[in-house]
Amino acid sequence: MDRRHFLELGVVGALGLGLGGVGGLGGCSRGGRRPDIYLIVVDSLRADRLGCYGHEQAQTPALDALALDSLLFRRCLSAAPWTSASVAAMLTGQFPSTLGIRDRPVRFDPGYPTLPGTLHEHGYRTSGIVSVDMLSKELGFAAGFDSYDDANYTGREGLTAARVMGKAKRLVAAADDTPTFALLHVFDPHYNYIHHEGWAAGSDYRGPVRSNHEIVELWGMLDRLDDADRNFLSACYDSEVAYTDRHIGAFLDELHAAGRYDDALIIVTGDHGEEFFERGWLGHSISVHREQIHVPLLVKMPGNRHADIATAVSLLDIFPSLLQATGIEPPAGLEGSAHDWSSKDGVLKRPVFSETFHAQQHRPGGMQPIALAAVEFGGFKMIRDGQAGHTVVYDLAADPDERQPRRVGNVDADQTLQRLLSDWWDHVDEKRRGARTRDATQLLDTDQLERLRTLGYI
Ligand SMILES: [Zn+2]
């Protein structure tokens, strides 16, 4: 196997590369104390639906204000367009396939160091507060957390932001000299989409789609929906994002009031995006196009430095970059890249990979296996469809919405992407064969499984 090009670009830290810039670990702790870290993950949050990313209909004042104190990454991509795969990749710095997460929810390979586990070893008190069964203890997500609260999902009509952020506020109130790491995951923008009270857009809509409409039923109606129906769904999503923003804002207010905001390291991101009919689908998990994988990434460093960063980065990069920012040596073998968040030029230009093998049984034609992988590098994006056996390229400067695929040409940029993608594919294929996983259906209880069924995941 020729991994030369894959490695030249520093992708596989496991083999001793990819962690450029780790030297000189001084950390950014003030007065010897490491910063409190809050990693806020909003489920199914597209970057382009926040005000700070240019969405005019957005009502996201809290995140827009946070963005002014943060590194704002214009182009952050999730490793996969579905929750378990993406969050596991974020918490381990490994590709989903490496962890053995492919076409269904599983308990992922427990043999990899985790971000919370590493922080715990360096004196952090680690808490996870999450709100969907895809992130259950049973699937391995509690590894490295001192406490893990995965009981915040109150049903698909339930709202999670008030509950999760309410608990997060109590963490702040109880904080002492021990540094905190908290993973805070809220679910609200994920379907079902709710039209929240007081949200103007869509309030005069009188069509067949309801607020909180069952997603499986909506999928059965997709070919009958007109523009008004689609606009209503989109308005519901915006209203869920606004609702989430309000509760994140209340949490940030609590940090300010406690005098703990300026010194904290706060990250806000999404686990994946959400398609609103760009390619005929509603939801996520089945494509590696922009709408399903382009997520916001705000990194508020201690001291509140703003910068606008266009370089493409991956959610896998959070683990090594966060450790670098706190002066902790990352464990060997991370597949993400360590960026220096404290320096103007600290964000490295690296290929960014995304993947999905998670088919959708509710698509027309039923369950058809999918095998999609993408690499983005140097302003181009290549997508390989392993089922159809073809590969296409998009020029992102001319075609940011990825509408005009072209065949792989005999030009340097295409050849580089093709080698990167082939080497990556071989690499994860080898890794996943050795991964120790267990099927979720053997691990979750009947209530958990029923909730995943109503979301169309199993
Ligand atoms: Zn998700």
C-alpha cells in the first residue's frame, strides 16, 4: 500500500506525523491553573444558519456575540453526517471507520484514548451532559468522564436545550479550583422540527406539514411537498436554532456572572449539518455534501481573541488542538491535526476527510448500501462513491454548493486528491477490520431502541 502522499500531508499522527507545532507546550493557563473547557455540540446545526455565518433570518444573538470573542472557522467539516460517528470521532480524534463505526450505531472500539480521559489524567473534572440515545453510555461515550448524564432526551417532541444548559449552569455554580471539562450536547435543531411560539416565519403557513411532524411520516410525503411546505420546515429549523441560542446564551450569562467567562475555553460546534432538499432529501447521514457536513466552529480562547479563519478544518482536530491549547501533550496516534489556536498563522492547511456508510431505510427504494468518502484540500473537494464506483471533483471557489461535479482530470490537483482519498480509504479499511465493536441492538434497552427507530436510525 502506498501511503506516501497521505503521510506527506501529515494526516496520520499514529505514524509519527501530523502533530506539527506541538513543541513548546506552555499552555495558556493563567496563574498555573488550566482553563475551564466547555465543548458545546448542537445536534444537526448547519453553519450557514447562524447570524455570524451570514444567515439573515437567524436570531442567534448569543452565538453571534460569542463569535466576536472567538476564532470563527468558516469551513469546519464533520467526519461523518450522523451523531454517533461524528461525536465519537470528535472525542477520540479518530476517523469513524477507524473506530469501527460504519453503517449502524455500535459500541465503538474502546482501545483509543479519549479527550475527556486525557484531560482527566491531567487534573480535569470531566462531565458529559448529552441528549440522545446515539450518545449513550452503552455505546461507549462515557469513557473518560467522571460523570456522564445521558438522560436528557425526553422524547422526540421533547426539548433539550433548557434542561442541558440548566445543568451546565449548575456546573458553573459548583465550580471550584479544579478545572472543568464539560461536553454539553443539545438536540433541538435535529428533527422533528418544532415551530416555537413567537417565531414569525411560517406562522401563517396552513399546509399539510405540522410543527413537530413525525420525520418518518414526512419522508413518506417528500415527493408531494411544495415550496411553501419546504419553507415552513426550514422556518421551524431556524426557530429551533433560535431556541437553542437562547439557552446557550443563558449559560454564557451565568459564566459571565460567575466571573469565569474570560478565562474559559469555549467551543461551539455541530455534530453534522442538515439537508433541506438540496439533493432531494430532508435530514442527514446519507451524503458528504456540504449541507450535511459543514458545521460552525467557534473557539473562544482564554482572553477572548477574535479571528476569522478560512482554512478548512475537521472536527477531529479539536482533540489535539485543545490539548495543545492547554499545554498537554496529545496521546500518540491521533488522526486529527493539532492547530495552534493561539497564533495568527497557527491553523495548518491539511486535507479534511469525511465519510458515511450509514444507509437510510426510509429513502425511496428502501435500504440500499452506501459508501461515500470525501476529501477537501486546496479549494477542491473530491467525493468517491464506493457503491457506484465513481469519483467526482468540485471546484469550491467556482461552485461552493457542490452543484457541478466533474470527472477526475489529469491535472496535479486532481491527482493529489485522488491519491489522498485512495490512501485514506485503504488506511481506514485496514483499521476498521481490526476494530472491536458491538452492535447497538445488543446493548440498548427497548425504550432506547424505540426512540432510535422513531428517528429512522435503525
Ligand atoms: Zn446528530
